[in-house]
Amino acid sequence: MDPVTHFMTGAVLSRAGFNRKAAYATLAMTLAAEAPDLDVLWSFKGPIAGLEHHRGWTHTFLGVPFEAVVITGVVWLGHRLLLRWRSSRGTHASRGSGAAAPIHWPRLYLFSLIALLSHLLLDWTNNYGLRPFFPFNPRWYSGSFVFIFEPVIFLLLLAALVAPALFGLVGSEVGARRPAYRGRGWAIAALVGVVGFWGWRYVEREKAIALTREAGLRQEQTLRITANPYPINPFRWQTLIETPLVYQIANVNTLNGNVSSSAQADVFHKPPTTLATLVAKRSWLGQIYLDWSQFPIVNETVTGPDGLTAVTFRDLRFIYDPPVLGRDQIPLSAVVMVNDDRRVDRMEMDGHVQR
């Protein structure tokens, strides 16, 4: 999911009651909910290094306990700096009402762990996937029932954070007493709403797969069928059919049961393996891409005037019809340039060259 949704999830989780049990719970859970995405720092070593480590060990059950230690340590360090700053100003560290939550580091570690697990859960719901059992099990898992940015979930979480402040402002105008912890009901309602939305989308996804299977678009043996979500509309899905020789895309409306697919534009033949594609698949980029991709298409294009052959890697899960992404600009596409000696000349990911 997008970073803002992760941050807001951590904050809303804290407001659901954890902030009453330990001081700094909101800070720790908000940071922890986005912490696994620090693997983006690998992108400084190049786009392929970024792909290799994206949703890597920071998104595993093995890594999460160590990340919780780091988050708790960062908050503890911030707490010590705050005490030192207050001491230098001659103020007491224990300002605030008697109803303030206690400082409890073991609880804060546990709450950070919960927020970190929420990150893994959110990332599992979309179609990019993650490997939570790595390195013991390298398989990628994905729920594929929520788009990578889902406005409905975003608005539910935003409402849970903003509404208490707005109602508190109204209450202050009429002289109402301000509670020590606001927004618990809103937070719980938002989280229940998110889970309910997930359940609804999961049911619609299964329906889309069933409708595609019943449509009988392919006469040959079907190896597997999957469905990928569109944002906002839970009734609109893009399904993928795999046979031994081809992939076929279909657009499905689960509300009216319509399944549409073009026998020309929506059919992708599995390309034969050539010397150039074999070299590309064995390259650093090729191995990483094929390890992650679930519906890969690897095409060799015409050799250019520089004598280089371009081998393009695409994942059909991300070939959406306009207006979402469009088929001209397919995200998460890669290119390996192979020279006349059948050696890799350069590698690119989404137009960025690996240096």
C-alpha cells in the first residue's frame, strides 16, 4: 500500500486503545506501520537493487521482531533527549494530567510489533505480494483484492483521525470538557470498516474468477485464473487466464456478470526462448524479475543499429486498461540489452539504468 495509508493505519490502531496503555504509543505505532518500507533505501544502489530488496526481509515474520526493537529504541532515545532538554530548561518531565499513559517499554515493543504486522497485512492485500516466510519459504503471497492505493480505505482512516479533532473543536466552543483520549470510537469504526471492505472485495474477487471460468474464453486446458483489482469500484476486475501457450486478459463486472475480452488485443502468446532471452533471463535482473513475477512475458525485440538486442520483461498483472494505468506505460517493466557476443550490455528497470 501507499506510505500515507500505512502511516494512518498505525495512528488509527493507536487511537483504538493502545495509546491508553503506554506513553508514546501513537508515535511508535505510526513509525512502525511504515518502517518496513525503509527497504526503499536500496534504490540508491540502483533500480535493480531496489527491486531485489523491495518487500524483502523487512517484510518477513523473521525481520519484524528486530524492527520492533529498533522502533522502540528510537522512541527511547527520543524520550531521553526530551528529558535532557527539559532538564536544561529547568522543567519537569512529568508535565500533563494524572490521566496520562505510563511509560512502559515492553508494552511499547509489543504495540510496535502489532503495527509492523499491520504493514505486512496491508501489503498482502494488493497484487504485488510479499514473502512473509522468507528465507525459509521464498514463495510470494498476495491477496490481490485491493488496489495498491485504495481511496475508500484512505478516506476511512482519514476520517478516523480528523473527525475527533473537528468534533472536539465544536465541543470547545460550547464549553464541553475535553477528554484525555479522543477518537477511540472513530478509530474502531474505521478499522471495522476496512476489514468489512476487505471481506466485500474478497467475495467479489472470487465471483470474478468464477464468472471468467464459466465464460469459457479458452477452449484449451486452463492452468490457472486470477483476478486483479481496480480502485474504488469493488465490482470491476481484470482477470488473467493462463493456458500452456497463451495468457488472456478479461474485464469482469461482477454486478451484472459481464465478461469482456478481445481475441486479438487481450491475448498474449508465450514467446519462445531465444539465445538473447536466455541470456537475459540468466542475468541479475532476469533472475530477480522472474523470481517475483507471477505472469511474466519476456519478449525479444528487433536488434537496433548499435547491435544490441532488447529483451523486455513485463508482468501481466499490471497491464491495466485506461484510465487506471494504460497499456502503453506498463509499470514494473524491465529491459536487458544483449550485445552480439550474447553478453549483457546494460539493464533497465522502469526506464532507469542500473549503474
